[in-house]
Amino acid sequence: MNRLDTKVALVIGAGSAGPGWGNGRATAAVFAAEGAVVHGADVDEAALAETAATLEGEGRSLVGHVCDVRSTESVASLVAAVVEAEGRIDVLVNVVGGSRHGGAAELSEDEWHRQLDLNLTSVYRACHEVLPHMLEQGSGSIINIASTSGLRYTGSPQVAYAASKAAIIQLSRVTAVQYAPKGVRVNTVVPGQLHTPMVESRLAGQRAGGDVDALLAQRVARIPLGFMGDGRDTAYAALFLASDESRFVTGTEIVVDGGMTARCD
């Protein structure tokens, strides 16, 4: 039996920064393959269409919604549309995120606020809108995607990104404890330095002068397993947390990093 049969899942950030398996696209594909009714949202309509086409090529489907997580009204409209269509939301996955280079001395205050809004307040907005429906139905699983940058210094000064991703972990823990008696579970997946399309589209330019191979070599050197995962590794961790197999798991994190954060150096 498929692990998510009868479940309605909302994946926010279901597009991808380019061809390949970003965290959101992979999560939508894995959830659909496991029997979920998947609604996917993204601010980039073209990227969302590519995800839908990917799922269609696998004999699956995605109900797409254009949504800007920086807008309270946009997130509220998204959640209302899913509830109107399906009557419930069983699983919420918050994937959206992005980094900007800079420490506290270099990063502007405006960019600090933009980073926190995109990475952290977006998670609050989605939880704020979805939680009342989960509480009413007496069940639900919320999965927030953080980053090992919220646990360790991972090789690049990106203070706002790191701070926001660390805050997601604690937001998830507090929310998990508060709503556990109501049947709602909240957990975090913490991906490490994966080879997602973000490497080619943004990170290589920010950190390696556009040299993708050099950046990949730097990242692999930090990983004890000796290779980089991709968005599918994040998706399979989220799948466990979305399924009833994790019925006794809440308020915790699954770190998906090939052992990187366990190293001393």
C-alpha cells in the first residue's frame, strides 16, 4: 500500500531553481508516488509548471497554485483554495528559502529583514493558516525544511540565512509541543550541502566565481560519506514524517547531510 494514500499534502515551494531535483520538486514527486493528493505552490509559475510536467511524466499529477510566501494574503488564499478543493490538509511542507552572502557587518538591514521574511516568517504564515484546519480535523503533520547552516558554520558567512534556519527549528519544536495534544505533529528536516539546481543557478556565482566544479569539490570535501545527496534525500525524510510510520515522532529533526555536522572540523 502507498504510504500516503488518502492524504492531502500541500508543498509550498514546489518549483525548482532549474532542471533537476530541488527539495520542493522532489517532495511533490515522492509524495505523489506514494499516493497523496498533492497541491504544490510556488512564486515562479514556470518552475511550477515544470514540476507538474515532471509528475505527469511519471503518471502522477500536481494541483498547482501560484503563491508568494512573502504575502499574508497570498498564503491565506492558497490555504483556502486547497481546503475548498479537498476539505482538509493532512500534510504541510514548507520548503521555500534562499541565502544571501554576508556577515553582520556587511549585510544591510534591509537584506536582513528580507531574508527573515522569506525564510522564517513564511513558515509562520503557512502554519498560521493551516493549523486551524488541522486542529479542527484533529490530525496533521507539518514538516519544515531548515538547513545545517542553522546548526553549524558551513563554510560561508550568511548570517541572516543561518539565523532564520536556526529559528525554524525552534519554531517547529515549540509548535509541536503546543499542539501535540490536538493530534498535530511538527518536525523539521535539516538538509546539508546537497547538489540541487540552486548550486548552478545561484551558489556557484556567489561563492566560487561561477565555477560549479570548484564549489562541488569544496562541498563534497566536508561530507564524510564522500558524495552529495540531492532533493530526493530531503523528500524521503519528509515522506517518513508525513506518513503514519512517524506517528510517535514530533518536535524533532532529521538531519540529512552525509554526516557533515557530526564532524569536528
